[in-house]
Amino acid sequence: MRVWTFLTLLFCLNGANKYALAGLRVQASILGLFTPKDARRIKWNRFAGLLEGPGRKISRDLRLEQYNKVAKGDIRAMGIQNINDKSAIITLKSSCHCLEFLKRLAKDNIYHVAV
């Protein structure tokens, strides 16, 4: 919120009205339009925890890119003749769950894999 407040002021001074309006919209949403629970979630929930403990979180955007990389690999592994819209959607929906399953197995020391 501090960054958005500062940037909104800079955008106004430099004549970037669309960005200034976007900054005001974010501030108004967090301060007035959302419920307190949603406002807190939007303000503080920007990171994904891969492991427990301090300093072991990454941004959600980076985690999404990691999921996309795995999903693209899964689609390529199907072979070009088997790729269609239906199979791609099924593969994309399952790849995230497969990663979570492998992470749980690695945590329980049943299966040693780098996730």
C-alpha cells in the first residue's frame, strides 16, 4: 500500500492519469470496498510458501510460472498427435495436483524427488 500511495502521487505529477487512476482504485478497494478479511488477504497474501520457516516464500507470480513450465512439459510429453483442447485442459488441471502430491511424498521421505 505504501508503494501504491507513493506511485499514485508520482503518476499524477508526471501526467500518467491512467496509472494514477489504477493506483487510486487499488487504494479505494482495499480501504473501502472490500470486507476487512478480503482487504487483509489482498494486502498481505502476495507470496507462496514452498517450505515452512522464515525466508522460504516466493512470489505467487514466480510460483505460477513454475506451474506453467511443468504443465507445458506435460503437454509436450503427450506427443503432437495426442494434443487437442480436451486433453490439454485435463493435463493442465492435473499437473498442479501431481506436483503437490510429489511434494507431500518428498516431505514424508517416501519418494526422493526435487520439487
